[in-house]
Amino acid sequence: MARLNDIGGTFGYGSIPMDGEDPENPPHPWRHDWEARVFAVLIGLAMAGVWTASELRDAEERAEPTAYLAAGYYERVLMGMELLLDEKGIPSRG
């Protein structure tokens, strides 16, 4: 079954914006500090065995289509993480 994110071979989505790269000053991997924190939690919980990469990707792809399309990469990761934590009964908010 194809999901919203499965757009391979389709046209009409425009070009992919690329940031300019300066060889003397490579780009920072995160645009915002919160993205680095999401990445750290993602890796920490994966290493603790809470989820696998496949589980997380599946959870991200189950997001509501409008929210999925409006979200950036780390926003989608966060949505997937929150969904998995909820499904596994692990509190995600204090």
C-alpha cells in the first residue's frame, strides 16, 4: 500500500532547495537547537531498545497527511517519536 510520502517517480513537487556550502565553514547539521535535542533523544531511545529505525519510520509515515506535508524533517521525526511513545505506554510529556 502506497503512503503519502511514497512519491518516487512523480513530478510536480518542484526543486529541492540547497543551502550554499562554504568549504572553510561546513554547514551546521541542524537549523534549530531543538532539532539536535530531538536527534539526541531519538538515538538514546533507539540504543535503549525502545524502537527500531523501521518502527520509527512507520510511525512517521502514519502521521495525518496534512500535518506530514506541512512538517519539516525533524518535525516528522518528533511526530513519529511521540506516536511510538504513546503506543508503547511510555509517558512523553511531564
